[in-house]
Amino acid sequence: MISIYQTRDGRLDTVEEQVGGCWASLIDPTPEEIARVRAAVEVPEDFLTHALDRGEQARTEREDGAMLVVLRVPFFQGEAADIPHITVPLGIVVTDRYLVTVCAHDVGVLRQLTSGAVRGLSTVKHNRFVLHAMHVTAQRYLYHLGEINKAVDALEDRLQASLRNRELLELLKRQKSLVYFTEALKSNEVMLERLQRSQLFQAYPDDLELLEDVLTEFRQAMEMTTISGNILSQMMDAFASIISNNLNVVMKFLASVTIVLALPTLVASVYGMNIALPLQGHPAAFLIVLGTSLLAAVVVVIVFWRRDWL
């Protein structure tokens, strides 16, 4: 899918054709759509296909006056996925006249850029556009971290009374997401530091200030991801012990109930034998035997209760 945008009077409008100063957004493009954009922008084909490789790492590349910036951005696959939150590559191609973004998924970063919520976004100021995309990416990481923490809090309440591994496996899925986030944030931060050293954004003071904000946001996201990962790792160890302890409590209760029920069963078994037995001629033999059985069971219950076995 191709969507083309252009800034007009400070507003991001949709246009039909690629013209100078526009931004072409490619989401899961077909080969025909890639060929169409490439013919207009005149950049190497791999600039438009690198970001479609799910394993592509954050980096920058220059060739024939064009620059490719690859970012790792967060993407929510859904609660039913093996790993709900992952990272995918987002490619930003910058030339003298055009901007092109390429991604295999409709990620939140692109939705936020096209929503008009990003103040100062311009398809004409290419370097500033790249910085805004990076800034939104850092904000999206923080948003996804908040969603992961909410899910972990909900699972924590369920785990306290859990006897199964289902909730623990859900925590493991979130821990995998945090591992993906950590690696992606590291590669993004390294790429940003290289851009900072290249003095690409030295021309305008506003760009330098925005670059510092972007670095700060990424470092904050990195720190929060590390903290959340450490907490989640320790929490999983603790709750694994809690689940085991809950199971032990249930087994202890069931064993105690079995012992209590075994006493009346034992008495009934003895008096069910076809031999001479005490009280067999007494008219109230049944009630006496039943009362004795119940009394023994009550005594055992009291003993177990005082010893906290029941």
C-alpha cells in the first residue's frame, strides 16, 4: 500500500502523485509499488527492500546522494501471538527532493506521524522529519512498556492464587518482548550516536536540540526496559515458587481429608466382616459404631487444625 503526503500550510495533506517535497509511505508494498516509487525517487532498489527484512538491524547507509536510515520500532501483534510485543524495521529513505518510509507492518509510529499529532512535522525539512520519526519511535517504546507493565500487574493478581503454569507462561511472553525491546533500543541508540558524530544535524540549532531530546527519550526507554526486565525476571522466579507452594497446600489439604475420611471407612470395614464382633447383639449397635467413627474423625480434624495441617 502506498500513501503520499505533503505538508501544506503547516498541515499534512494526502496527495495523489509524488512531487518534490512529498512523503511516500509504503506499508507491506508489492513489487509493483516498489518499482513505481523507485522510478520516481531514483534510489537503489535495496534501499526500499532492506526494511522488509524482519531481521534488519538499525543502521544508516549512503549511496548516490541518498541516505537510508533503518530504525527498529515496536509493533503489537495481539494478545494471542506467541510474543505480543516485538520490534520490526522501519526504513526512511531521504533524498534532496523526496522522503520515503518502508515497513512491512502498519506500525504505531507511522500512524502517529500521519495523524497530524506531531507538532512541527514537515515533509520539506527532511532531517527534521527523520528526527521526529526517531522521537515518536522512542515515545512508542515507552507506550508499549506501559502496556506490558499493565499486563504484568494483571497477571500478578491472578498468579497469587494460581496452581497452573498458564499465567507464568504469559509472563514469559512479556519477558521475551522486553528482550526484543532491549536489543532494538541498543541498536537504535548506537545508530543515533553515529548520526550525532556525523554532524548531519549541525546546520540548525533546533535540529540539534531535537536530537538531544531523541537521545534522552531512547536512554529513558532503555533504562525502563532494563528495570522492567529485571523486575519481571525476579517476579517469575518468585511466582514459580508461589505456584509450587499453592500446589503443596492443596496436596496437604487433600491428604488430611483422605486421612479423616479413612477412619470411618476403617470402622465400617471392620464391622462389615462376617465374624463375631463387639456390640453385635446390642439394639443400638449401629448408632454406637457410627458415633464412634464420627468422634474419631472429629478428633483428627481438631488435631490437624491445631497443627495447621488442614
